[in-house]
Amino acid sequence: MIPFNKPYLTGRETSYIEDAVNLGKISGNGYYTKKCQNFFEDKFGFKKALLTTSCTDALEMCAMLVNIEQGDEVIVPSFTFVSSALAFVRQGAVIRFVDSSNDTPNIDPNKIEELITHKTKAIVVVHYAGVACDMETIMTIANKHNVVVIEDAAQAICSKFKGKWLGTIGHLSAFSFHETKNIISGEGGLLVINDDRYIDRAEILWEKGTNRAEFFRGNINKYGWVDTGSSFLPSDIIAAFLWAQLENIDDIQKKRLEHWFFYFKHLQDFALSNDVVLMQEPHEETNNGHMFYLICKSQGQRSSIIQHLKQNGILAVFHYISLHSSKFYTDKHDGRELTNSDRYTDCLLRLPMFYELNPNDVVQALNTFNEN
Ligand SMILES: *Cc1c(COP(=O)(O)O)cnc(C)c1O
């Protein structure tokens, strides 16, 4: 059976974990944590990088940093993972869901401004499949209305928008190292702070509301409880695993992109003869090989393709169920129809994508698909 995802190990993960254990300091903010955070700040130019236990956690920190209060409004695409909305909902926010674009599942930048009210605190954008949202339009709208932009860059490592790394454009950004992403640590995440206003407070929220980080830098001689927060920082064991991945980031990215282009090149006939639309070729700088998807012509056709692949020993999956029609949020949604989100919910299909994949196996199976 060819799985949908298989976590790739570079081979050094366990030896770095062993090293972290031998160093004798395995709680958070240790040797490997700092190594990883420095790597992110140096390679991508993030102003401040803090490892978290998940991307969800990093988004929760964002909700706290922008002081979301009961009744505040946050603008979020509907076609995304729950965390993009949940992190703000648990802080009391009302979510105004936005439809996806016609041509990509990303937020439609032209449908944002009409939703902004005096209660709007933040816009969350999701770079679906690692492909950049239109950050130019989005930042212009946000700055005009004095609203914070948070990039949910969970899928977007090593991807750019007009020469700028994703994660550096919004005021705050969040990445994921969940085992289904390009760079992994089992569970894991990263908060990026690009706006100076949030840096000191982010460190405090990260360390259970204490000014411990500042204490360890020697700036104060006693640390204590100064704010809200939680235990958002991962053990250094997790960071040691992540370091092994970061050392190989170029190799991992190269391999995933090879697979992406193999699919793109060899599925054109399949797409044409079945009325299926392939994921568009993004501008080169904004393709990180995170995902390859098809847009089927109907939900029925998608089921047939999944069935056909399964018969050929291949697991393909779909997601998301648009959040505005989720069990949790449907009766809280304001009732607007989001037709593109619904179309992606019904028709988008993800093909297997992982380092050790042989994409030709999937291509061959798809080429024998015959709808009847
Ligand atoms: C994976 C993902 C998340 C959640 O990441 P975790 O690290 O599992 O919390 C959030 N948003 C998007 C868009 C994702 O793809």
C-alpha cells in the first residue's frame, strides 16, 4: 500500500536527541531550541522566532498577543484547518469567514474589506499548499484599517511572495512541524514575530506569563509572574529532532519539488480526458512541494478516483470540510454562502506526497482510471 504520507527521517534525529539528553538540560529553551530559532532567524530573516509545541499553539499565542476579547471579530478563510479559527474562538472571537478564490483555495483578497468593522482585530491568511496569498492586497487593506495580519504558514515553509519569505510579511506568523508537513518533529510549531511591539510580550506568554527569558539573559535579577500565558515551549528533545530536519532542509525541499513537477508533467493527459483540473503551477518562488492536488469535476468523480486508487494500493485523501459548515460553527456562522469553499470541500483531492514516494506509481494508476 502506498500511504498518503510517510514521515521522512534524515537519520540524525536520534543521535541529536541522545546528545540533548547527554547535555542534561531537556526542558524548553535549551541548546537545540536556540540552534533552531537562530537558524530560522538567519535563513528566513524572521525578526524573532520562538519554537512552540504546535502551530495551533503558536496561533493561540497570536490571539493573546493581539488581545482578542469577547466579541472581537477575526477574518479567516473558511477552507482551512480548524486551528486557523479555533485559536481565536477560544479567546472569545467571532469569526467572519471568507470564501476562497476561484483559481486557488487561498482567501479571496477582494472579499476581505467588505467584512471589516470597528470590531475587527485581525485577518488570518492561510497559504494553502504552501502557495502565497496575495499579500500585497491583504497588507494594504489591513494597514488602511489598522488591523493585524497573521499568516497561518503551517504549510508554507521555504515559500515566497514577490521575493519575500512567507512568514515575514504579516505582523505575526505560525508554522507547523506536524508529521504531515515538509519539515517535521512529530508535533511542533513556530511563532514568528515581525512586529517589534509584540516581541517582549511573546517571550513572556511563551514561559507561563513569567519574565524568565529576560532573567536568563541577565537583564533582571529575579523573575516572576507578570502576565497571562501558558507553557507553549517544547522540550529540547523535540528541538533536537527538528535540528536534524533543518540540517537537511534543502535536500528535503528539492525532493518534494521533483515529485511535484513529476505529477504536473505526467498528469496532463489524465486531467484532459477526465475533465479534472490539476493544481496550477505556482510561480516558481511560491512552490514548496508541500502538496499536489486535483480539482475533480464532482464529488462523485472524486469518490470514484479515490476508489480506483485504493484498488491500486494507493491512498489519496481529501480535506477540509469548510469551517462555516462544520458541526461546531455552522449555527454561529452569519449565513453568507461561500461557494468556492464549498466546491473545494466537495472536489479537491490530494495525492500522496512524501520524500520516499515514487510518483510514477500514482501516475500509472491514474492513467488507467476509466469513469463509467
Ligand atoms: C497543519 C495545519 C495547522 C495545525 O498545525 P499543528 O502543528 O498540528 O497545530 C494549522 N493550520 C494549517 C493551515 C495547517 O495545515
